[in-house]
Amino acid sequence: MSARLPLAIETGGLVLPETGAISVLHPVASTDLTPFSVDRVEVVQPFKPDFDHFLGLGYSCVASSDSPCAAAVVILPRAKALARALVASAASRSSGVVIVDGAKTDGVDSMLKDCRKRVEVSGSISKAHGKLFWFAADRDAFADWSPAARLVDGCVTAPGVFSADGTDPASDLLARALPKALGKHVVDLGAGWGYLARRILKDAAVERLDLVEADAIALDCARRNVTDPRARFHWADATIWKPDQRADTIVTNPPFHTGRAADPSLGQAFVAAAARMLAPSGHLWMVANRHLPYERTLDESFARVEDAGGDNRFKIIHATRPRAPGKPVPTRTRR
């Protein structure tokens, strides 16, 4: 955005309000907000790692906001339904201009066309494989883009969260592979809207379930879907979160994308984090796409790693006896 915004101000006729808050919706860590004064910016970011990034830079940060602002900036996400919801929120909260910025690969051209059908777009700037455009805020013009609750198998989801439109097949496969007895303390790492948590809590012997999720929107859905008093909810980066006591079992379907690009390091970080969270006799149950290279990290993190089934698309992995960090890895014990 940084390349397009100054150009829009210098040559495109974009005028920012001289006073008042500027709300920036869903910027990612790579988004450069230096064109704005830090003391005027409110970052709205439900994804905990990005939230923490901007908080560390000194910005005022919230996971969600209904507060009025003088101007609103939408950084387009990939998910179309979420992008529309953010534009609707910006148009309802801003008393002045709404600025929309995004890459072509994230659908900015389509969004520009859709917005032009509803409001008069004042200008647009194309640069660096993306576009920035703006228009005067109009609450009514985008009212039908405001997100409505979705139901998946009787559970609440929301635009933009993982598997918002249907149960994820990998999670379903893992749920069916889990043993009946999981231990007293279980962690659902990357819990999403709570699908696996609901299966875990069918085990009456579970005394505590920690749902750890980086997406505050997904976690809010989980709170509505998982009402069992044994559940505890944590808005946190799963790769660095630590329980107050080590767990008996960790269940996870880790993410493996950063934007559009596959990023196996995310799942590898989940594996390493799980090993740190487990008791010495603890168990890891996870599902992953068969092509993802997790085996080395699993062998480095656990003394025993087993293929527990799956299908032609996904592998179910059961790992036990977590290794101490930095401990030399002996001969492979994979089965």
C-alpha cells in the first residue's frame, strides 16, 4: 500500500482528513503504515501475530471495532465474503473517505467493479501489481454486505475463517481417527470454529480442553459452538503459546498457507510447539496433506512417530514421547 497511497495523495486527488482517527482494517505484517501518523491510526486486526506486530510498532490495535472514524482503509483479504464485510464495516464507520487497497491476486479489480455499481468512486491508482481506490462513505450502499451468521452442521462460522462453508475433510478424518481416551488435559492447537473441540469433548474423561486459535473471529465462533464448561479459550499464536501445565494430548490440523503460497514451516512450527507443551508421556494427533514435509520435524521433536492412517489426500500422524529441545536425535523410530 505504501507505494500507492502517496501517489494517490500527490497526483490522484485523494485528501485525508486533517483530524480524527484513521481506522486500518486487516493490515498484515508486511503492510507499511508509515504514510499515516501513528497517533491517528487504529489497527483492526483479528489475527494475533499481525496484531502483535503492529502493537509492537506502537499502534493502537483492536481485534474488531464499531467505533466511528474520520477515514477507513481496507486492506483486501483473499476471501471475497470477508472483503465485502470489511468494506461494509468501513462504509458504516467512516464519516469521510473509505480507501480500499489490494493486490490483483486478491481480487481488487473485481472489488472496484462491484463498488462502482454502488457508489461513485472518486479515483484509483494502479501500481506494483495492485490498486488503491477511494470513495465517500455511504452506510446504506453496502448494508447487504454486512456479514450474516453461517451454519455448518449446526455450528456458527463467519466469512474468512477456515472452512467457513463446510466441515474441513482433513479435520473430519482426524476426528474419526482419534482414540476414545485422550487424557485429562487436551489442547486443540489451531482450534478454528471448534469442530475438533466438539469431538474431543465427547470423551467424558477429559477434564480440561484448551482451544488455542490465532483468529479472533474464528475463536468467537468457537465460543458459541463449544459451550462445555471444560473448555478454555485462548486468542494466541499457537506456535508460541504455553499452557500453565503440560498437556496429555494435543490435537491439531495445522495451517500450511501464508496468503496464497504454501508454507510448510507453519505446520513444522506447530509440531515443535506441541512437543514443548506435552507431558513426557504425551501424545500428538495431527492431520496433514500427504505432500507436506513434516517428517523431519516430527523425528526431531518426538521419539516415536507413527502413521495412523488417512487416505490418498491426507495423513494422520500419532507421535509420542516428546524430545527435550536441543537434544540429539538418535536413529529413526518411525513406524
